[in-house]
Amino acid sequence: MEGTCNTPRSSDRTRKMNKPVVNSDLQAAELAQLRQQVQAFLVHFAGSKIAHG
């Protein structure tokens, strides 16, 4: 009987530990990083173009 009493608690703990990772969060973070890099390149090249005429 003890095994059946602990099973619901064990499965509840397992569900809490095994939460799925949402891919959209990872994609949003990567997209934000890429946009930041593009912005940095644009600023760099715009400054370079002005400096070199």
C-alpha cells in the first residue's frame, strides 16, 4: 500500500522537474541578439562611410 501512496507525489515531482523548454523563447532571444548585431554593424559601417567620405 505504501508504494501506491507515494506514486502520486512522485509523479507530481517528476512533472515539476520535467517542464518542456519553449522553443519560441529561444528563437526570440536569438532573434534579438541577431538584430542587435545587425544594428551594431549598421552603426559601424555608417560611421566608416562618413569618416572615409
